[in-house]
Amino acid sequence: MAHPSSDHPNRAWHALAADEVLERLGVDADRGLLPDVIAQRRAEHGPNALPEAPPKPLWRTFIRQFKSPLIYILFVAALLAVALGHQGDAAVILLVVLVNALIGSFQEGRAERSMAALRRLSALHVRVLRDGAEQSIEAVDLVPGDVLLLAAGDAVAADARLLVAAQLQLAEAALTGESVPVAKSTTPLPEATVLADRRNVVYSGTHVTAGRAKAVIVATGAATEVGLIAGLTERADEPKTPLEHRLARFGRALVAAALLLFVVVVMLGLWRELPLADVLMVAISQMVSMVPEGLPVAMTIALAVGMQRMAARGAVIRRLSAVETLGSTTVICSDKTGTLTKNEMTAVAVWLADGRELTVAGIGYQPDGQFDGCDAQDPVLHELLLAAALCNDAELLAPDGERAAWTVLGDPTEGALLVLARKAGIDLTTLRRDAPRDAELPFDSDSKLMATRHAIGEAPQRVLIKGAPEAVLRLCGAQSQASTAARAAAETMAQRALRVLAFAAVDDDTLDPAAGFDALAGRARLLGLVGEIDPPREEVKVAVAECRVAGIRPVMVTGDHKLTGFAIARELGIAADDDRAVDGPELESMSEPELLEQIDRIAVFARVHPAQKLRIVEALQSRGDVVAMTGDGVNDAPALARADVGVAMGITGTEVAKSAAKIVVTDDNFATIVAAVEQGRVVYANLKKVILYLFATSLAEVTVLLLALLGGFPLPLAAVQILWINIVTEGTVTVNLVMDPPDGDEMRRAPVPSDDRLLGAALLKRVLLMTPVIAGVTFGWFAWRLSAGVAEEVVRTETFTVLAMCQWFNVLNCQSATTSAFKFRLLRNPWLIGGLTLSVLLQGLVLYLPPLNALFHTVALPPASLLPLVALASAVLWAEELRKLLARSRVQDR
């Protein structure tokens, strides 16, 4: 078999006829490449991917940890310590800087690895013909010569020469700048044709907006047009999320407060006539303690952990901002089919144009079942089933070595029609061979119609039409009696929660792409209706109830009939007795004030087109709602992009929808979206825990120092001791605190306000309890022991230890605002257990290892003397336990 020439992969393929392209690439358009050829070409051309930037070397990540005002302050402190003759203090400061950089490098590398793993989960998949069968593969596995199958909504994964194009249009703005979709054809073009005018080639990085096509790949990876200019179009880093901006502002405010504190401490020290060197060192150390250097790392880890947990539940996060926005979601606008239902369509009812109603036995894709009310060979039924099987883009696959059961490749709604035809004994392979499709108008979401033309027996140009009943009946014109009966039958089916499709035929006609479906109006002959059932997912009803309790309103936005959608919505609890359903025409007739007035009572939006989906999102947002919107089609992209959280379906979703969304749900399940909302709330709650912990402990350290300076006492802590508590004692538990599992009541809380403050009133109240208790017991012990005549170095060591112990107890407080620490929440977070254990061991080394005694100005304390210190430090735990008890009592009294 011939191989593609590799002298210039971007040769003028557009100037060659399709047959010549196939010959040069050595491929059969109806069979595709064989496995051995695929392996050979993959080895020759490599993966179909643009060259990625090499992973950041560890030394670069490590160096970046020093690019921080905090670190600059620490370096200044170390230089000052050396200048003042405190070489030991300088060594400790530099050691602390080194440890902080190592921890930051480790956590950042871990987060980047998590992000890379999540990106692999959302890899692009494409449909190809290989070895005579249609397959779905990852785009990275494409090779030159692969026969690519494209439909509306698909992303083009490599450069390809078109072989077949039916009403094909592509959005090429990403490559050529053309703002409107470009119509494509298969006609060869002059070799000098510029890139933007090559209508017979599709390019990587573009996507299909309408129609379908078959194309042969001519270039992959770096050899594509996008690959050739990749160096000029490197993707920019994702912009900072609102939470990152709020954290940055919060950090700047604390840095300003720390600088003010530095001035105050120095002024008080000079007023007290303390040694300038000691005052400066303590002032710098205290300033460092006010800056929460652990917060950015904690935030990165919290988001990465949240994304991993969501991915484990089937929700792949594509935009970091979605993690925080999920916690604020107040409305979820969900599609019905596949998201609220199982998307396992089965045709169970048939209405024939002569008025007969039939029921069909059998569930699922197994083509076994009888027609109740008519013989399967009835000519009226047979004509309807021929239309259902031929005006159809799906494939029904029989069990084989790879498939244990009958499966459908393509739209499940169309797959159910193929199963229906097989139940009547129609051989699908023979039918499609004997009645090939020679023209078509692909399905259009605006018209809700599809048409194909076939040579069927004595009708060499029969046009078959499939679509929504109201759309098909508009084409049937004068058949008023039949149309009236069909409308009544469709409404009855819809009330039974069936998805209804209508079928019609026009004998011996042409399909004019320019005139579209309007050319068929008034001449179509109604064949009948088919009703399909898609049972609701059992877990969705529970998820909807969780949404209600969590203050989230679920809304159904579906392309189905209004009655079908409302029946499902009632069953799932989305719609209440006084709610209503609105279809597209009704929505179109509403003014903006009317829509805003009624939108609270509209539980179902049915038969809506893309612009109306966008209008629904914008109307909800104008009321202050934070909206999550699901979608799967190319036309859903505007609404997905406009929503606060766009959610694309991973199974049925088009690549365009996935690109526009912030989240891809891998199982197309509404319950997975609700689980992702819960995890978004967990991430935000854990960040608030870290902020509470850092702020309360930092303020306590500041308070102890200021009390000593104002009270005429010596400095209660050495500078290196302050640094040790701030970076080591706190640092060993801060990052691990964000690993806390869910509290279990996240979905019983109200949504997080979108303008929520990081340090709001609730946290401030807790800070105003924790800080005085920690400062009071620490300073109280310090003052009492000095007054008792205990040596200053012993008292300072005890004060240092009490303050560290207070931090340990306080991290237990911060795990929950209401649940007692004696419920052993700590055991649910092994990371925090490890951090606390490490912190205790390190503190023990500082107390009992002679070289560290000299560095940290400590003395070894008798083990028995630690017991009263533990009891004293636990005061902050008992104070919070009392507050939690009162808080639980108030909730019970309501």
C-alpha cells in the first residue's frame, strides 16, 4: 500500500481530485486504513498533537518560590541579623526560607500534575472509518490517511481533504479570521487558492456548524496549518479567577497592616528603651507573621483537590473559575434527554396516517418485540419504518467479540428507530444498499427537521422527512383532517412522557439546499408518528430534592414537546402543581418585563432555539441568579459561554459545546452536576477554614507582643521563635486543613453569595473569640511566671511552647463552625493528622535537641511541666466548644 509523501505535508491537496488524494494516501474511502498501516504511520508521523512546552524543571519552580515580597522581607531580616551579630538567627531564617520553598515547590508540582491528569480526561474524541468499521478514537491517535467522519458540532482534529460534503459549514475564525461559517464543497480548486478560500479542505482548530462530511486526513500534529503557526499563537495562561483576585486584595491589605505593625513595634520598643537590634528583629518577625504566606499554596491545593474529587465523581473541570462559582450556583438549567433521563430510547408507540394506533413490545436496543394492533408487514407501517430507517444517521451494531449486547452508534433517538425497523424484519444493511442516500438536508435545530432523498423501488427520487410533529405537519399542508388527528395523537403521546417524531414523504422530488425545507411545504405526505420513551434516571429525583434543600432551583430546558417535558419534570420534582411549562413560541411572545415577572414559576422551557436559551440565562442573571446551564449541541455554545457555569455533556456533547463549557460531565447525569456543586461548596468552605486559622493565630501573636510592649515586660518571644511558629508550626497544618472531607451538610446550606467576603461577619466573630483566648492564656502565663521569679529563658521557652500548642488546638476548632471536635473529625483527615504529628515532633526537637536549643534560644523543659501547658493551651478549644454548643442550641430552638 502506498504511503503519503512526507516531503511537504501541506502540499496543495485542494488542487487534487478526491480520487487522486485517496490514491496518494493509499486508502480506500469506504474501508479506511488497516491496523498495520495505522501503526506504521503513527511511528512515522508521531501523535496528532501540537508540540507541548516541556515540563517546567524543578529548579525553575524552586526559584519561583523566592519571588515574593514576604521572602524579600525574610532575606532583609537575615542580613540584619548577620549585621547585628545574630548569626544563629540568620541561619534559622534562611533555613525557614529554604523549607518554605521546598514545600511550595512540592505542592505546586503536585497541583500541576493533577491539572495535567484532568486535561487528559477531557481529551478530544473523533469518529473515523478503520478496517471497514466506524470507530470513536482519541484525536491524538489520528494519522495521515485516516477517513474522518464529521457532523454538526464536531471539532476538526487534523487537516483533511473533503470527500463527501452535505450542507457542510465550518467556523474557521480561529484560523482565518472569517467571522461567519464557511460553506464547503468537494470540488478541486486552483493550486494558487489562498488558505481562506480552500473550500474543499477542513483544518484543525475549526469546527462544524452545520451538515455532515467524510474527509481524508492529509496532515496531523505540527504539520497542520495550525501547527505551522503554533509558535505565534501560544495559548495564554488562564486569567485569574475572582477568588484569586479577592485573595490578592486580602493579602495586600494584610501586608499594609504588617508594615504599620512594624512601625508601631519599633516605636514602642524605642519608647521602652529596649535594645534596637532585638526590637528590629522582633518587629520584622512580627510583620512576617501577619502575612499569610501559606494562603496562596493552600488555595492552589484546595482547587486542585476539589477538581480531583469532582473528576472522580464524573465532572471534569475545564476552567478553574468554575470550582468557586459552583458554590454560588442558585439555578441549574438542565436539558432533559440523557441528563435527567437515561438516554436509552425505545420506540413503544406508533400512530399511522390512517388513524391506527400501535404499541410495540421490547425495551432497549435488542431488536425483539411484537407490534400490537397490526402485522409487521403491513404496507402502511412498512412505509413509515422505511422512512425511519433511511432518514437516519445512526448505526445499530450487533453483538460481536467487542460488544456483549446490541449497541447504537450515534443519536439514541435515531438508534431507537433502527431497532423499531429491525423488529419489523427490515434488514438495515440491505435497505441502505438498495436505497442509497443521494441528497440530504441535515437536521437543523432551528427548523427541527431532517430530509433525505433515496431511490426506493418505483420512486427514484423519494424525499423522506423526519422531525418534530408540528414542524413536519406544517409541510403536509392540505391534509387538514389527518393533521388534526396527528396533532391530537402527538399530544396524547407527549402527555405520556413520550418523545414524539413525525415522518412524511414527497414522491419524486429534488432537495434544493438553497431553498431548504420551504420548497417542500404543502407537498409532503404524512406517514405517521413514533413515540419513544426515555425513563427518568432514578438518582435524579434525589438530586433534585437535594437542590431544593440547598437553595438551588432546577429548571428543565428541553427540545422536546412541552407536555413531554412537563410530565417528566412533575415526576422528578422539578415542577410543582402551580408551576408551568412554556414553549418557544410562547417565550418569543413574552416581553422582558413579562418574562422576569413569570420566570420564577416556569419550571420547563420546551422547544426553545439557541437564542432563546441565551435569553433564559440572561433573564435569570439579571435577577441576581448564578446560573449553571447544561448543553450538548453546537448551538448551545452561546448559552454555555454566557452562563456562570457552562456544563457540557461528555457522552452526547459536541466538541464545540465542550470547548464553550467550564465543566464536562462524563456520564451526562444531572446528579453528577449536583455532586459537583457540593464539591464547589466544600472547596470554598475549606479555604474559609484556612483563612480563619491563619488570621486568628496571627492576630494572637501580634496581641501577645503588643501587650508585653505596652505592659513594660521584656519581649515574650525571640524573633526566630516567632518565625518558627508562623512558618513551621502553622505551615505543617495549613495546607492539610484544605484536604478536609465534606462536612455532610453542604447541600443543606444556602448558596455562597457571589460577593461573599473572605473574612465576613461570621468568621470575624469567631476570630474575636479565638484571638483573645490564645493571647490571654499565652500572655497570662508569661506574666505570671515572670512575676514568680522564674528565669527569663525558661519563661520564654514555656511561652513559645504554649503558643505553639494553642495553634494545634485551634486547628481542630477550625475544622467546623458547629460540629464538636470531640466528634473526632480529625480522624477523617489523615493529612491533617500527619501535619499535626510532624508539628509536634518538630517542636519536640526544638525543645530537646541541644544544637536547636542554641539556635532557637530555648531550654529543655521537664516533661512533667508540659502537662499544665497543654491544659492551658486547650482553653481555646473549650471556648470554641462552648460557642459551638450555643450555636447548635439556637438552631434546635428554631
